[in-house]
Amino acid sequence: MAKTQINIRMDDETAEMARQAAATRRIPVNEYVEQLIRDDNEHLRAVFMAAAQEVLDEYGDLIDEIEGETGL
């Protein structure tokens, strides 16, 4: 996978926390930040998919009915 370089500005305290967390995991800071972003996005996707499934479970029959009436 190709990598793109970006710059992130943060206060000194946050930067040090990132360095320490990365060092604890024995990975570079950029890899640590990448993991945080991926984990956050995966979590949001899971939350969205669960909510979408709840809508389908609750209103799926109504949606099917409406689609049948409109020919969608």
C-alpha cells in the first residue's frame, strides 16, 4: 500500500504522550497514529452498521412496502 506523508500539529504534552505510547508498543509514532485512526474509523463503521441494522429490523417491512408501492 502506498504511503502519503501528512504533518500533524499538536501541543508538546500530547506529542510526548504519543511518543511514549508508541515506544511502549515498540512501534514508530506514525504507525501508532495510523492505528488510532483505523481503530476509530472501524468503531464508527461498526456503530453505523449496528444502527442501520436496527432500522432495518424495526422498519424493514415498511421500507419493503414503500418500495413495492413506488416500484423501486
